[in-house]
Amino acid sequence: MYRLARTGGSPELLRWLAHRAEGWAGLLDGDGTVLQAAAGTSGLPGQEAATLAAEAAQELKSRDARAYSLDADRCTVLVLPLDGQPEDRAPVLAVAAPRPLPGGLSVLLADAMMPLTLAWAAETLERRRRRVDLAESRGREAVLHLLMTGQLSIAHQVAGALRPKLPDPVRVCVVECSGGQRDEVARICADASGGRTWIVRCPVYARHLILVMPAVPETEAAPDGGTPKNGAALDRTVAELVDDCVVGVSEEVQLSDTATGYRQAFHALAVARGLPGRHARFGSSPEPALVVGSAGAQWADALLAPLLAYLPRRSQDPGSQELAATLASWLAFSSHATQHLKIHRNTLAARLRLIGELLGLDLHRVADQAALDLALSIRATPAIVRPGRPGERPPGAAGNLDEILRGPGVQDWASQQLRLLDPAGPMAEETLRTWLRCEAQLGPAAAELGISVPGARKRLTRLEAVLRRSLLQTPSARHDLWLAFRAADLTVGEPDRTGAGSGP
């Protein structure tokens, strides 16, 4: 019995007891609810035995007895309470056996109480530990969500009960693990960073860990003089310690720009998959939201004004801030936004329909997605001063995206983005333009290019390494690419080749 308790716990012990009793064995709470059960080889129906056991357990509780037996037509039920503290609400052991009872059954049950009690206590502690781990994981996930939506003060309040303290400035790192390794890799990351890294299990991708690390000089040494324990070196350290991990890390960003850092790290991850060292850092590149100037801020406010001014008809309906967060999540994660936001796919679809109606845009078009992604990025950029109040259209606001894309800062940004395609030749630009014109759908793009779908996917995968950006997985660089191509077309006076028109 002790061997079974060590190797299989209470389920194995119950199976063994049911076999020895030639009947049924189970653990029940005081109200008669079956917690675990096992049936032997006899013809005693399990449901009948469970019903009789529940009746016997209730009688035991009402009589405050140390043992109880219940005789029925076909069997006898013996009930004994497990040892435990009153606050633990220890269950009772119930065994139903056909008459006549096997010899020595009562003594056998008495001997089984100690190993069964120990096994149940260990399992109870394990269940509590898992609940605590789940609660901490959900808490960290909530803090990350607050950081991604720019709610810094609330994030600090929630994070106050957890460790470590949220750093600022930070580097964001995305670690891709093999199946089933995420918990072990999280432990390795915590040890490698000296416990200073905020580690979150990604709610969207089951194989990803998101690390929010202090942005410290790479030369900072570990306290023990060993491997440097800092954000700048953690990507290499984890890739070296875990054979099949892939790691991408962002530039140094402020804590309020965690969402930008995550996108950068995700793009770096796409590059790292093709590198021997399995780690990559985001190449220095300005965000388009930083180069649009005040005219871009006015345009963004004007475009989003109907959404930001929206008031729901019912108190239980999502308001403007929740709709804006839904839109940002969907633009970043597409259909995976349901996992990010913890909502049903029908709820997501209904919110997106409402957002499209409020803004007068078709959210299935990459052109409109790119405009909204840029507008939301502009509003989330603290460096840009926005005149007027939220939801109010500023006087003299730019009303057309093309005017913003003609700005010198955006033109320089677009040139820098597209210059990366030069080594790949003209076929690279044609592939990307066709893909965007087909609303980033592989099937139609492959048909227009005259190649197979796997061939189109291979081309885009190779271009991910060229651009140092993720294309096929969300967050994808398709929105930035659309903006860059559109800005380039406006400069040279070419006809629109992205299928976008003049944009919102």
C-alpha cells in the first residue's frame, strides 16, 4: 500500500482496494459528493455503489461517528473518515463490497487509512500549489496586458504584490520553446537574469515566453563574477542554455512603450529562427508613429474620433476604451485576439463590426488596417503632443493619410524600409506588393504570382530574414510595409499598386 501511495497516489490505492474488496472504492466529501472512485471486477454497478456510499457518508457526518456501515440488498458499504485537521475537510473512504464480505476487509481498510491519508494530503497540497501558480500566472498576464495598453499606474499597483519590481527602461524579449518546456525555460530565464526579469507566459502563443528585462549595460557583471545577468545578454544566455529555444529581443524602450518593444522582439524572433545562434536583436529602425509630426497626430485624432467619442447604449456593453483595446489587439494578433482578450470569437466579431461601422472602414482591407494601426500607434506615443481633448477633432486636422505619407520624415522612413529589399532583387518587391494587394492572403497571392501556395509561403519566409520582420505570423509587418509602399508610390508619382486608393 505504501508503494502504491508513493508511485500512483490515491487513485492507485483506490483501484487496489476495489480489487481486494471485489467491489467499489471511493473518496467522498461530507455531503456525499464522489471525489475519486474505482471499480473492481465484480458485477456491482458503479452508480448504485456511489449512491449508497453517498448515503453512508452523510449518515457518518450526521452521527459524528468514526466509522459506519450500511447494508443494502446486494452489498455492504463501509465508511471511514481520513485523518486530517478540521479546516482541511478531509474526505471519507467508502468501500462497497458484495456479501458475504471478503475476510479481513475491515482490518485491511484500517491499515489503508494512513497511506491513503498521506497520499491525499500530498495531492491536496499539489492542487493548492497549482492554483497559486495559476493565479500568479494570470496576475502577470494581467500586468502585461496593462503595460501593452499603456495603463502604467494600474500595472504598477497590480505588480506590487508580485516580484520583481517592474523595471524602466526595458528590453522586451520573446523566447520560443519546444512543446512542454515553457515552465522549465521560465525557471532558466529567472536564474539567468538574477531574478530581475518580469516573466510572462504568452496568452496567445503556447510556446512563447515574454520577458520584460531591465535595460542595463552589457558589461554589467553578475554578482558571482560569472555569466552577465542583464537584459542585454539574456537572449544569448538562454539560447546557449536551452538547445532548441529561439530568442528575439527588442531595442531599449521605456516601460510605457512595452507594446512597441514586444512587436520589435517578435520581429527579431522571426529573424532568429534562421540564424545558427538562434537569437537576434531588433535592428535599429524608427517607428512610423515617431516621424509623422503634429500633422500626423491631428490626422490620427480625426480618424479615431468616432471611436473615442462612442458611448454605449447599455452599461454592460463595451465602451470606447475597451473597443480601442480590442481593435489594437486584433490588429496585432488577428484571430488570436480572442486568447489575448479572453473573449469568445463571436464577441470579437461583433466588436469589430461595430468598430468598422463607427469608423466607416472595411477592417478586412489591409489599407484600412494599416491606417488604423498607424493611428493607434501615434496615440500611444507619448512624444507627440495632441491638441484638443480625446475624441475631439482638432481644428485644421489633416483629413487624408496620403498627406501624412508625403511628409519628409515618413518618406525617409519608407526609403529606409524598402532599401532592405535591394539585395533580394525586383522579384521580392513584386511578391510583397502582390501579397498586400491580395489582402495578405496566401492563396490569392500565389494564384496571381503563378506559383503554388507553399512556394509563396517560402518566398515570404525568405523575405522575413531580408526585412528582419515577421510577415506570416502576427504581429506582422504587413501594415508597415503597406505604408512604406504607399509612401514610395506617392513620391515617384506612380499609380497606386497596393490596391488601397487614397486611404482614410
